[in-house]
Amino acid sequence: MICLGLGALALSGYATIAAEPGATSPDGKGTQPAAETIKATAPANTPPVAVADSANMRKNTSVAINVLVNDYDPDPNITPAGQLDPASVRITTKPARGARMVVSETGMVTYAPRKNFKGTDVFYYTVKDKEGATSNPGKVTITVK
């Protein structure tokens, strides 16, 4: 908290504050507190970072992948931007060999390959932070044995 004469300024969250000195007393005698001007600048919202994921599974089954487990937002966690929004996970490039995909509101992605498929499949996703910035595409590689 910063106290300014008779008033106070309480801050919550992350901000840069610069005071502009040089104010004089309003009555010209120095008996009244001087007014101060404070500028608060919020930092720019940096997009989250989606980090590559992988999963192994058996053919003719499905696998649930927590694609957000290693993703992060470089903004400080004291701001809403420093928090990922799990419900915002979107598949941007579908897997070539996938028969079914489901994305839950918690950010879990369930993948099922085509019947009897064995090999590697890939899909891409994005996630947003709570202020709406969108991540880079995150790559998910699935090996079906």
C-alpha cells in the first residue's frame, strides 16, 4: 500500500507504478497536502506456451492425454493471464489415423485410432490463458502398438 497525504492507494496484482514528483501545495503556503499523480501500467499479456506431448497405447483401445500437464503461461501467476484456461483447448490439426477424439472441459484429450491401426499418429492443439491469449500449436505424438 502506498499512502499519499490524506489518501491511500492499494494495489492488487502485478503492475509497474511511476510517481511524477514536483507537485506543490494547493494553498501556496505548504499547509495542505500536495496532490500526487501516479501512473499504473499493466504488463502486456504474453501468450501461453504449449509444449509437445506423447503417448503410447495398444491398438483398438483409446488413451486419455493431459495435454496441459507441461504447458505454461509466462505471465506471473498473480494475474488471470498467468493461468491457463483448460476449457479453451482446441484441436487445430486432426490426426490422420484417428477414428475418434474428445476434448473435455478439463483439457483432457481422448484419442482412439482407426480399427487395427498400428504406427504413429500426430495432432496439434492450442490453449488460451484466462485473458484470451492463444498459445502456439502444441504437437501430440501417439504411438499405437
